[in-house]
Amino acid sequence: MKIAIFGAGQLAMMMIQAVHQKKHEFIVVDPSTRPPASHYTEHMQADYDDSTIIKEIGENFDIATIDFENVSVKAMRELEKYIPVHPSSHALDICQDRLKEKNLFRKLNINTTEYYEINDLDDLKKNLNKNKHYILKSRRFGYDGKNQYRIKPDIEIKTDLIKQDCILEELVDFEAEVSLICVKATNGDVYYYPLVENHHKNGILSMSRYPSNYTFLQNKAQDIAEKLLEAMNYIGVLVIEFFVNSNKELVANEMAPRVHNSGHWTIEGSSLSQFSAHIDAISGSHDYKKSITFKPSVMFNILSKHITNEKAEALKSKFDISLHDYHKAERMNRKLGHLTFTCENKKELDINIKEIAEVIQ
Ligand code: AMP
């Protein structure tokens, strides 16, 4: 099949790497110069809403997908007049806006934190309760902890964020963060991966591990996912991020309408990586009857600075690790690559996580 991917970052790169042998033909569209996926396939350097490009792709490709959720919804609506876009412009429209996303959770009776629509300072003042902690987030373009501001009782609020449309969330006192990777194929078949446990530093994912300590929440997470997939008429990989609160209940935080950083471990840790799963689902070549297997795994993001060759060699000589390089220049808090360690049992995973983390951090 001829598949166009909007966004040519590491996610597009890993989709292409995952299914190379199946001989799909890929093109990536991205305004930046030499993005990660351009090392593996043809790159159209253009804005995502360039109408000439949309027409050209619509006339020459079979399906389109994304590696970046903030592509123009209007452009994807235009493209849908020619070819299927997975996930659809409707799903993107919801997932691009934290308010629409939370309103959908509320409509479907999915547990989420208390939140308020904030359009100006008056809205903010009106909704703050003096004794509570909050987090103010821009409705759009917030990722990796960007465009977020924490509000503590009795501390003066100093932020420009309020100039944008925002959402105010009560801070959740969570004991863990978990995510559920779901995939729905064009014929309606659905597969749910086991819950992954995630750790963040400064709002950026630093580590994901499977198995999580919350396997008892798997069915509840799947029930929530089923409602969301249905409500958005969703096709492809959808990732739902949850907090686990002090009562060990799931509190939905946000959704990613794409393959996700918390699923990178599935490349080595599963017989079906999230990247293959996404491309198979949207191209109609999935097979969830085949048993899908998993190995205890941990994924660490490599942020800001590349890992030195000496460190990489030292790790490889001792552990079963795989290093992924995104071909990016170093920059503060930029995701430059990741490392996955897989092993035979959970005990081995628990023993080795700390040592690996110390070497790379
Ligand atoms: P987000 O961009 O919404 O995923 O936020 C990034 C990270 O900030 C999350 O993974 C949490 O660690 C933290 N965070 C975001 N929203 C909340 C909240 N309402 N309560 C507590 N922590 C939060």
C-alpha cells in the first residue's frame, strides 16, 4: 500500500522501520529539514496544510496517518475527501484540545480530575479554591510538560499562559502513572496491550516499564478504552494515559491519537510492536488471533545529550539492551533516542533497572 505519514519524527521513523519487509511504500510530510524519518523514506518538506501537497497525496496514495497530533484538522478533512485518514480528523479534533478531550471523558462517565474552562483571569480567580493545588494547561500544543503552570495555595500567580485558552485541573495526588495502548483495525477488531507504568521528570516521560504493578486495573482500563474508541469511531493506535490515585482507581489524564513513547519497549519486548500494530490496523493486514507475546521490559528515554559510545558499550557488554538513535542534534530536554532492556522475568527487571538508570543519567 502507499501510505503517507504527516510528521516525520521518530514515531514515523519507527513505523517505517517496523514494516519495511511488508513493502508498503511510505512518504513523510514535514516542514523541518532532515527530520528522523527522512533517513528512511522520501520526505516532502512542506507545511501540513499545504493544499497542493494534500491534493497530490490524495490522488496518489491509499491511506494517510500521522506521527504528530497537531497537524491541521482542516487539512485532514480535505484529505478525507480523497482517501481514508487514520485516525480521522474527528478524533484529532478532540485529542488536540484538552477541553474537548476532558468533556468527552465526562460525557462517557470516565473518571477524570475536576477541571474548568479558563478564558481569562476572571475565570481563573472564580474557579480557584484557596486550599487546593492546581495545574493550569493551555488547551492546545501542550506536550512534554510544556505550557503548564502549577498553582499552589497562597502563592502569587505569575504566568503568561492565561493569554491562551486554558484548562484548569485539580492536581491529582497519584501513586503511579500508567498507559494503555489500544489498537483498532479497519474491520473493527480491537487489541489491548498490557498496562505500562510510566515515570516522568519535569513533565517529560523518562521511563516506561512492563509489567506494571497495576495489572489488576487492566479490565477497567479496557472498559474505558472501549467507550473512547467507539465514541470517536477510532482506527489505529490510541494511547490513554491514566493516573492511579491513592484509592488505586484510574483517573484518565489524556489521550494520544498515535503511537506513543510509552509503547517503544514493544519493539523488542513484544512479538507485535505498537508500530507494526498501527500500520497493520490501518492497512487491514492485522491478525489478533495469532498469540501476541511479551517480555519484561524497561524503556529509558535519552534526553538532551546523546549517550557516549563508552557508556553504550559498557551497557551492551552487561545487559540485553537495544539502543535507538533518532538522528537529532543535542538540545535541552529534546528526545534524542531511547534504550530498551528486556529480560526473562520481573525479578531480573527489578534488579537491573536501577543500575541501567544510573549509567545513562
Ligand atoms: P500531561 O501533558 O497532561 O501528560 O502532563 C505531563 C505530566 O504532568 C503528567 O504525566 C503528570 O506527571 C503531570 N500532571 C499533569 N496533569 C496533572 C494533574 N492534573 N495532576 C497531577 N499531575 C499532573
